[in-house]
Amino acid sequence: MFSSSYKIARIWGIPIKVDLSLIVLLVYFSLYFGLARGLLMAASLLASIVLHELGHSIVAIRKGCRVREITLMFIGGAAQMERIPTRPLDEFLMAAAGPAVSFAIGIASVWAGNHLPLRPFIFDLNFIQWLGLANFVLVAFNLLPAFPMDGGRILRSALTPKLGRLRATRIDARLGKTMDIIFWVIGLLPPQQW
């Protein structure tokens, strides 16, 4: 039977799956940047996303939440849990853990790339610098205050003590829909108008 995601590994008992959309992106990278360079970029992004999601998962497990699986997709990854922490501080820590891991990878990669004698890889950056930049982009994207992104969960955890979880979720979801519309409109504009 056809499946849209495929299991590639198991880490700490958590199945790691790759969605078909990410496989298409990896193939595109390989065709656009050349096989060797594209595969190296794809593999490093894949590893970065796995580490990002494991950051969420470690905190979730420590807070008593079972992680069913991690699915890696075109737009990033998703750790699927049986339940998410309900205490605002626990939800904040879980949501912030992924971007914190990506930020640490970004800092370490930029520092190492600036001190290693490597040839330019792409955009006048060596491979390690490029990996750092890619992780910073991952942080920025994930911290958008739109539910269910990490930034949206962080925002909900901040709003919950004063507004209650249900109202905070509604506000966060509305903000997410508004940002969807904004990005949709931006996507329709010609690139020179960005």
C-alpha cells in the first residue's frame, strides 16, 4: 500500500520518518546544485531538522509526554506526541527547545566555518557557514508567532496564565490564519516587488 512517509531510523525509541514532500525537495537539491553538493546539503538539512525535533522530544519526554514519531517534511519536522504539556512553563520549554538546538548548531557552524580553511561552497560561504545560515533560517521560520509553529506555542504559553488555554489557543490560531494569508499574498507578488 502507498505511504506518504517512510521510516528511516529509530532514535531513543522514537521512529524517524521522511515524508514524500521532503524526498521531492532532496531530489530537487540534487538536480539544481549537482548530485554531490545537493546530497550534502540535503543530508545536512535533514540532520539539522532531526536534531531540532529531538530537542522538542527530549523535553516532552522529561515532562511525561510520550513521543509517537518524528516526521520530516518539506516545511520542517513534526514530533507527534500522545499529549503535549498543559502547564504553560512546560509548553514553553518544549516549544523553545527545538529552536534553541537549531540556534546552537547555527552559532557553532558559523564559528567553525569562520575558522576553518574551507573553499566557498555556495553564495560565497563555505559549507559549514552555509549550514549555520540554514539553521538560523530554520530558527526564524519556526519562531513565527503562528500556531502550531514553535513561536505560536511559545505565544500560547505566554497568554495562557492570563487568558486561559482555550482563549489563548483561539487567539494564536487566528494569528496563524492571518499570517497564512499574508504569506499567500506575498507568494502571489512578482519577486521584484518583495
